[in-house]
Amino acid sequence: MVNVAASAPQANGRRSASPSGDISVVDVTSFFSTSASGGVRTYLTAKARALSRAGVRHTIVVPGETTGMDEWEGATLARIRSPVLPFAPAYRQLVDWRALADVFEAVEPSVIEVGSPFVDPILVRLALGGRRVPTVGFYHADLVRTFAEPFVDHAVLSPLRVVLRMTARRGVRSIYNRFDATVCASASVARELRSLGVKHVHEVPLGVDLDTFRPLEGANGHPRLSRNGAPVALFVGRFCPEKRLDVLLDGHALLPRDEQPELFLVGDGNIRTSIAGRARDGGRVTLLPYVSDREELVRMYNAADYYVAPGPGETFGLSIGEALACGLPVLCVARGAGPDRIDGSGAGELYRHGDPADVARGMRAMRRHIDPGTRARARAHAERTMDWSLTFDRLLALYGQLVTAGQPGAPPPAVSGGSHPRAGSGES
């Protein structure tokens, strides 16, 4: 077990006044890696900075190679020694609930947010040992489309697909109804969770670092994104089945070569080899390695003509937000949370899920969006709808309601919804 009392940074142990009162917020998640980027890590980085500025005590509990506690982005990062996931070696899974109980004893949480499903909610309940602390489940991953559908896509396996989808839906309801509140980042996801029978759903849209992800003055191409007389389309993310890069590549291949954009796929993942094979078969497709330098990524966004977002299981779409903030229009699959991000922007197109011919149509249509006016609209939309300060103002308000609701005679927190209408389909 971890001796957190001895290793916790002193600066984060203060009890300062904050807009939400003197509370101690604890995040627990296994969706965190020190060697790979990801939406949850981006969210926790922004959250740590925001809560530090607000004077809120904040602890983030993640799996690690060793056990220890350090200051990180203004929060306390508590690492608990955990095993590597064999199918995702960049990630580990929390398993030691006694070590988690030690963390809770040291930091005395007022509210606990759990950022990953399956094992982590069980560990939190065991670590609390019957103590009454409000818990929030953040629905960062679409369990149906991420963990069930991509692996049984062949028509012969359609009966198994139905069973897995039903199982995943029941799992979502069972897992998230054990929390005092469930938070999601998009209106389409909130509607789907409620349709699955999840109660106490609160929509809290995420944000983008608008100072980092920005249009660059005088940006004129990028040495790794060669144009060759064609528009440049860019994807940044994990190469995994749920991103449905296969549909994107099939649609791209349907276009005559003189109509194809130069398609650049930036990232890494467990299907990189098969994607590389597709790229070698011809056509204007190039794979580039994962980019950890955010300024380099900003230069890539600025050098492209548009962004492609093929994943139907996005629960927010942070890379879409980053692209829009850099002034890029977006070609997006019409399912999941992606359409919510571009709705009202005047800077994007949708294509039907699983339809390569409609991908090809969308790529043709994106040529209309390659102009300075569209880039200005994309940036303006990001500034209106993706400010991190709005995210954490709403989240702290929810935490305050939950803490107050835990007191005798207090009413339960009101269920919140989003203010932005939805485009596209979130149905499964």
C-alpha cells in the first residue's frame, strides 16, 4: 500500500476558499498514459490547471509503473503500481483498492469523479468502505461503439453483434446508475444515455486550449504534408478499429486520383500495420508517426485544408475542436458526438456512417470550404463553444450541488442539459 500521507505534495494540501466552497476533488481513471496522448489526459490537464486557479484541492489517481505522489499541473498526481494492459501496452489498469483507500484517507475527498468504466468504479466502492462520498461517472468512452461493434463488423457475425450491443447497453445502465451523477460532453451522448435508462445525466461540453490551438499568421504549408497539387486532408488520432479508418480509406479510394485529396493520417495504434498496407496499395495516402509536440501539431493543422473525423463513437471529439480552433473545416461522420462539434459552424460536412460512397461525396464537397472565410468561421465557432472555463464552471457547480445534496434535508441536484442543438445522428 502507498504511504500517501508522507509523499503528498504540501502545496496541494491547503484548504483555500473557492467558488465551490472548501472541497477536495478526486479523479480516478485508468484512461491515462504517460507515453501516449488521449482525450482523457487532455481533459485532466486542463482540469488540473483550472481547479488550481480556483483554489480547489485536486487529486488525480492513475495507474503507474511505481507507486508515489507528485505535483502535476497544480494538482496532486497519485500513481498506484498497476499491471500493463496486454492489448494496449501504453496503458495500465488500476487493481489495488487498498492503495486507493490510502489515497482517499490522505486527501479526504468531498466528491470523486471516475473517468473509466469496468474495474475502476468497483475499486472506488471498495476503497470507500461504506463512507458516503458523492461520486460522478464521466462517460468518456462510448462502450457500445468502442468495445462492442468494431470487432464484429462482418455480416456473418451479425447475431454476435446484436448480443454484444445488448450486453454493452445493459452494462452502461448498470455501471452509471450506481453514480450520483453521470457527466457526458455532448447533447447526442446525453440523449443516448437517457434512452438507455441512465439517470441523473448532466451535459458538460469540454473545451480546447484556444491559446495553443490557433491560426498561425503566414502559415504556408508544412514539410511533411506535401500537396502535389491536391487539397490536404488530415486525421490525428489512434489507429484502432473504432475510429473506422477503413470506411474513410474506402471512400477515398472511390475517387479518381485527380479528385483525391492528399490524405495524411497522424498517430499510432494496433491497426497501424494494416492501415500502412492500404496506404502502400496506391492512392494519395500517407501515414505519419504520433506527434507529441503540440506546437508541431498546430503547424500541421494550419498546413492542412480540412480535417477528417471518421470515428462514430466519439463522446466529444477533442481533435475536432483542436482543428476548428486552428481554423480548419471538418468532414465528419454523422454519428456520435462529432456532429455536435461542427453544428452551427458553417465549416464542415457530414457523411453517412459506414458509407464509403458518401465519404467520397463529402470529400468532393469539402473543396467548397477551402477558403479564408470558412477558416475564420471555424475559429469563431471554437471560440464561442469550446472555452475550457465554461466547462469547469459548470462542473464545479455540479460538484457543489452534489456535496450540498449529501447534507440532511437537501434536495437532489438539478439535471443539466446542453445549450447547443445537435446535427447528425447519435443512434446506434
